[in-house]
Amino acid sequence: MKVASIGLGWWSDVLADAIERSGKLSIAACYSRSSDKRAAFAKKFECRAAMSYEEILDDKSIEAVINTTPNNAHLETTVAAARAGKHVFLDKPIANTVADARAITEACRKAGVVLAIGYQRRRESQFRWVRRQIEAGEFGRLVNAEANISRDRAGKIDLGSWRYQAEGMPGGVMLQIGIHYTDVLEYLIGPIIAVSARLAQLVLPGDNPDVASLVLEHENGALSTLNASYASASEYYVINIYGKEASAYYDLHQGLRFLKRGETTVAPVPCARNDAIVEEIEEFAAAARGGPPPEMSGERATASLAVIRAGLVSAREGRRVTVAEVLA
């Protein structure tokens, strides 16, 4: 399937590398407002550097757009692609606002094109394994979970980038990386119905929080917590899932472990590392050719965004905020 990449930042290269590993898609063209970025991307991935986005939209041979433009450009660029009859793979979050997310989803629905949102973390093999055990009843009633997603950005950020500005990435670390693990928690524990959150700016310069803490209330009554940080000394990931009959423990360094009620020793769970980004790209291509719809649709991505927006309101107003309030 011939695609075009637009919005040529560092993540566009990550997705383009995945496309090359897959072999089921090919990048025919690219576009960025920066001529230097266009030239560099076109050379690296051996595609045509388009002189305008309209040139891509008018090219009938291009079936889809891989969209990694800034969040606040998602609406305009995706609606234009949908109107041109092109499927869209859009990096998370779907937008900065619920209103834009709904407009993006509706434009793609109305045009009859596939919209897939990039949420690769839920696809990682350890979380797929945990989900299968939950569905098999191994955990019994789910009661609690805790998560941490941390990275070191001290001295590494570009304050000129939209990714590190409150206007371009409202909520800072909460929206940029925290949303990955609120999604995993929803995927494993179930829908989130309310959020209580706090934000802090402790280490990084600029106008955006670099630390976030959330308490999440799930529809089934379980509670989970998430801490996200750009101010820590190193990269680290944790998700622990607690059920009445079993618990699972995952962290970046020790992998996945599992413990059943009555046992005293945790058992390591071997999970071969999978290529989650290739999987979501190939799922998108298959959907565009008439296969099953993408796992992360516009509707699901809008609900995911609403959890973070509820957290932003909670942090600002110092109260518990329901997701339904944000979606109203």
C-alpha cells in the first residue's frame, strides 16, 4: 500500500522505519513545511519530497497518509486527507481537545476512510499476556493497579518544539507519555470513569509540567494509579496488576512475573519482544484493504483523550472529575 508521511519530526522516522521492516507498505512521498526536513526524509527513505500537502492529496496513487504533524494540526490535516479519500494513520493523541477528536472521527466516518490511532504500548507482548489471563479468569476480580512511565529529559528538550510547550502539548508529560499507560490500564482493568490528578514542574524549564500523578477510578470499581515523569534520572516503566486470585508485576528491567493466590514465589513469564509498531501499521493497512477495523479507532482514542482532559481539569481545580463530564 502506497502511503505518504507528513509532519516530519523524529516520530515520523520511527514509523517509517517500521514501514520498511514490514514490507507491506511503501512510502511514496513526504511533506513538511521545512524544506530541510523534506529533503532529509526523502533521501533517507527514498521517496519523493512533495512541494505541498495538496500535491500529496491530489496524487491518486497514494492510498493513505501517515500523520505525525503537531497535535493542533491533526484536525486540519486529517480532514483534508479524508476529503481526498485517503486513509489516515494518526499518532496519538488524536487531538488536543475532545471537540477536535470528534470532528476528526466524524470526517473519516463520513468519507468512508479508515482512521487508526497509534497506541503501540497496549500491544506489547507482556500486556497481551496479562489481558489473556484476565479474560481467562485467572485474576478473579480486578481490584487495583499501579503504573509508572518515566524518562530523563533534563538537558535534552528543545523548548522551541511544540512537544514541550503548553499550547502544543497541554498537560505536558501527562498527555505526551502518560496517555500511553492510562490506555494500558484501561485495556487491562477496564474503562476509566473518573480521575483525580496533580501536576508539578520540578526540573525542566519552560511552561509545562514534568511530573504527573493520577488516581483512576475504573467502571468495575477497581482503582489504579499512574505516575509519569520527565524529571527522573533514567527511563523506567512499571505496571502491576492486582486481582483477588492473582497478581502480575511488570517492569522494564525484570520483565513480567506472575503470582497466584496461595503461592509464595513469583514466576517469571517469558514474553518474546514483539514489534508493536509494525503490528499497528500492518493492522491499519489491512483495514484499509477491507480487513477488520483498527483496534484504536477514533472513538476509542477520543475516550482515551478524555481521561487525560479530565486529569487536567482535576489538577487545575483540585477535585475529582468524571470522564463523562469532559465528554458532555
